[in-house]
Amino acid sequence: MKIAVDAMGGDYAPGIVVEGITAALYDFPEYEITVVGHLGKLSYYLEKYGIEDHPRISKVHADEVVEMSDPSTVALRSKKKSSITECARLMKDGKVDAIVSAGHTGAAVASTKILVRTLPGIDRPAIATSMPALSGRFILIDAGANTDCKPLNLAQFALMGEAYAKYLFGIDKPTIGLLSVGGEDSKGNELTKQVFKILSQLPVNFIGNVEGDTIFENVADVVVCDGFMGNILLKGAEGLAKTTMRLMKDFFSKNPLRMTGAMLSRNAFRELKQFADSEQLGGAPLLGINGICVIGHGSSTSKAVRNAIRVAGEFVKFGINDKITRRIAETQSIIAKCEEQISNTQTEASEE
Amino acid sequence: MKIAVDAMGGDYAPGIVVEGITAALYDFPEYEITVVGHLGKLSYYLEKYGIEDHPRISKVHADEVVEMSDPSTVALRSKKKSSITECARLMKDGKVDAIVSAGHTGAAVASTKILVRTLPGIDRPAIATSMPALSGRFILIDAGANTDCKPLNLAQFALMGEAYAKYLFGIDKPTIGLLSVGGEDSKGNELTKQVFKILSQLPVNFIGNVEGDTIFENVADVVVCDGFMGNILLKGAEGLAKTTMRLMKDFFSKNPLRMTGAMLSRNAFRELKQFADSEQLGGAPLLGINGICVIGHGSSTSKAVRNAIRVAGEFVKFGINDKITRRIAETQSIIAKCEEQISNTQTEASEE
């Protein structure tokens, strides 16, 4: 199992990333890790954590880093020698089975999409994020890889999300919901109305439209949407959670009585924090590429990096790409037929 | 000041609505209220609250109610005699200054849009919801009136949201943000990229793209988006808040120690609940119509109904529609120029 890690990606890189790599090396003896980044800057940390000459470590130098403020395309244009581009190149050349990055999401998507390419039958890759719900979690796909989508793309996201749910939840027939503005079939925007028709015909456990208020109550295992929508929902949830936590801190520390109360019930706060925590998951896979890429949160801790590496390896073993490719092949004729119907309807409408 | 209230709208109608009307009658002596609904079903409550023969009450009978499961268009097709349609008709005929409904949002939008029409220069009305943030609130527009929008629509939403912010926050130059997926100008989907260009040229306090995680930290007074996006964000926030509250209840009642702690800090919980509470606001205005329409939450309490009536009257006094019309007139030539540029770019692109 060979995994390349973008050591320069993330708010606390490279220190925290190297710490996470160290933990992964000890915990997963079958993993070989390629550290990708500026070796001059990395050597201090590799030495600090004592893995400079580890038998399962190899190093690849990358001159540049894609900064959070850079546009996504920089990874393929002015910074072709960046750590994330080098990771994608290693995967393209078959030198690693998977890559992990907690850096610039857009750059990770762009470089793997162009260098590694998509799986046969997949038009666009998508980010699948698992989000906390009342009991357990649900998968949001696409969480930000594509800003403008066609119905076909969302149908493929549903199939990729299904494969991920089978891995993550260990269930056979995950429920699939389409993120929309009303429960009824007829509701939605132009895009989701077309997607609804395709999903209704696919051999998946499609439960129809789902709304923003029920997704956090486990109404569906997989929630399908375009990446613009998904990213805003994801960041909105993160923002609201952060604001709520900050307000709670203010409210509970206003006077000694409240502070005593908060201290007595501190384990309840701990559980609440765990609910929102994504450390355990490590990261979100970019599904649909001809390889494995796990994207960590920018603020990943070393534990999150270690878990992202774990997950990347598990994806390889689980054979998620074979499963996706098979489902796409099985459903290709259905999707093609639906697409034809959609384009006929559009031609008729424009002729009227 | 004449206000029609849809007495049949809302989860707890008509009892709670009549209770709210009663409170409004006592608190706002200059308001005359027209109760619209099935008089047979209403008379019990009108009598119960002693307002059956109140000098400032008038009654209009409506045979039908648009149910939450009905499609929006039902208000104009099979249920033309519904309480919300009758309210819209009263406003159309100039018999009332404003209407209030806590019923089917889509039906309220459809019936006022068609019967009352939009303000001069406004293509589509939009729902402006005020949402809680770290300190104070922000306005989300459109929160669900339009599922598919053109750049022009969002530019108009920004101007309407600006007028609402002036009323709600009492500030002169509210900041306007465009909901998108990245802070940089270049980021967004096809729609928001075009909207960005228009807003940059309008004489408003436009601060650029804003993301889901910063809007809850008061990054902008007005957050502009299409109604599909806005509705999903709004319901997602409601859903997450509800789930968090339920989990807190579970976590804090797990054992006697935690329960004692929760009891000691109960005022902190109260403050947290108040943060999420929308009762005080009463409802969200549907802006851009040639009249005033305040839409309450389906689960409105009598206090929320009373406040929605208060707000409806305040809008009339504030002259929000004059303010919107003036701003639209002032900016019409800029928007028209931007639209021309957009359509030229699109023609060029399709000719390539």
C-alpha cells in the first residue's frame, strides 16, 4: 500500500502533517508513505519525529505550495511544481495507490482531474463529505468540486455516493435523497427536476427530494446536490456550529453560578463537541478519479492527518473504484435514455 | 392602517392566529384588521377572545385553505377562494394596506405576485429573512420565492435587501455580500459571477463574495442569493439548530450530575434559545410586490402572529416600497448596461 502525502497542505503544515504521518507509520505497518513537499523545510520535522530514515518513508521534493488564496488552476499553470501537483503526478505514473492532502481543495481537484483523469464513464469527480446527524452521519456529495452541473453529473454523484456509503456505513442499500426545496416530486429548480427523473429510474434506493431541515435527522444516507450548493451548505453548517459554540462559551461564563453549572456538566459539552468533530474521519474522498484522493480539512490536526491516511488505504483495499465503475457500466444505458428524454423535452420547449 | 390576516394559515391556525390578532388589536390602536378565513370555523375563536364585534375588526369569508401539501399554484387554480387568495385580492382592490400569512409560503408568493403584481421595475419578488448571527442579525434574500434566477433578479434582490436592512437595522449604508463558494472575485458559479459584475457597479456598499461560514459572524448585513440556495441554507440552519438542541437535551440529562449543572446554568440555555428564536420578528416580508406581505413561519405562535402584524404596519409607515422603487429607478440604467454586456459576452461565447 503506497500513499503520497502532501506535506505542505493545511493550516498547520508541515509540522502537524509530519506528526500525522509518523502516527500512521506506526499504526499501519503495511503502509508505505511518500512525503511530498519542500525537503529543505521538511527535514527539521522529519528529524524531530525520527522518521527521516524510516524504512517505509520515501521523499519527493516539491519547490512550491499552492496557497489558500491562489486560484485552483495555479496548480496546473504557474505552480506546476507544487506539492499537490507532484502528488497527482505520482498517482498518474502509478507510483502510489492513493494521495492525501489537507491543502487547497480546488487545486487538489484540478490537478487530479487533469493528471489522473476520471474513471471510465464518469464525467466529473465529486467530493463526498460525511456530516454529523442526530444518530450517525450522512454523506453530502458534491461538497464543492463542481460549481455548475448537468443532470447527468448529479446522477453519477448519486452512484458514487452510494458506493461510499456502502464502505462508510457498511450497509447494502443506502438511501439516496436529492437536496431540494420541497418534499414533493414536482418541487425544485430546473436542475433538480431533471435529476429527479433520472434517479427515479436508476436501480438505487432513491427516496425523493430531501430538505435542509431533515437531512440532519438522518432522512437519507446520501444527499445529492451540485458542488456550489453543497459547499455553501457545508460551510454554513460549520459556520453556524462555530458561532453556536462561541455563544455558548459566552453565555456559560457570564457569572460564577453558570460557570459552576457548566463545570458539573462538562462531559455533556464534550459529547456535543464530539458530535461536530470530523477528526475521526480524517477527510473527504474525491470520488470518480482513476485513483484515490482524500482531502483533509484545512485545519486538520495530526490525528486527522493520520486518519486521512488510514481512510485512503482503506479505500484502496475496499476497491471503491471497481465498485463505482461497475455501477456506472450497469446504469449507463438507463442514464443515456434519460438524457435523451431530457434533450428531447428541451428541444420541444425551445421550438414552441 | 388596514391589515388583512390569513386566519387559516399556519400549523396552529385558526386558534393561535386569532389570539395573535387579539393581541395586535390591543397593542396597536391605529390598526384595523380584516380576518380572512372560514367564518364558520372562526366564530368560536373570535368569540373566545372577545373580538367578534370589535370596532376595528372586519371579516371576510373564504371557503378554502391551501394545505401545506398543496402545490403553490393551487391558490390560483383549484382553490381560487382560499384564505390567502382572498387576502391578495383585498390588497389588489386597495381594501387593505398589507397582508399577513403564516400559511403556505409558495401560495402566498404566487397569489400576491399574480394578483397584486410587482413594483415598477421589479421582475420578481423575493423573501427577505432575517437570521441570527454572532452579534445581531443579517438578512438573507431570496429565502425561497424563486428557484431559478437571472443575474438581473439577484441585483434587484440586493437593492430590496438594502431597503429592508435600512428599516430593520436603522443603518444608512448596509453592507451587501454575495453568497458564493470563495472569497475571491473570480469564484462562484455562472450565475454569481455575472451578479458579481453587476453589484460591483451599483451604488451600494458591496463587499464581494461571502461564504457560508462567515455569514453567521456578521460579515454582511445583507446576503444575496437565489431562492433555491437561500431556502436550502435557511432550512439547513434550522435543521442543524434543532438537531443540536435535541442532542443537548440528551447529553445534559444523562445523569444527575449533568442535570444539576444544567439547572444551575439554565439562564445560559435560555439565552441560547433566544438566539435562535424568530418569534420577535414575526415573519419575513415578501419584497418587490406592489403592496406589503409578511409571511410568518408555519409554526408561528400567537406572539409571532402579533409581531408579524406589527411589522406589516411598520413597513407601510416606513414606506419601504417607495424606497425600493426609487432605488430601482436610480440604478436602472446601470443594470441595463450590465445586462447588455452579459448578453454580448454570451453571444460571443456561443459564436466561438
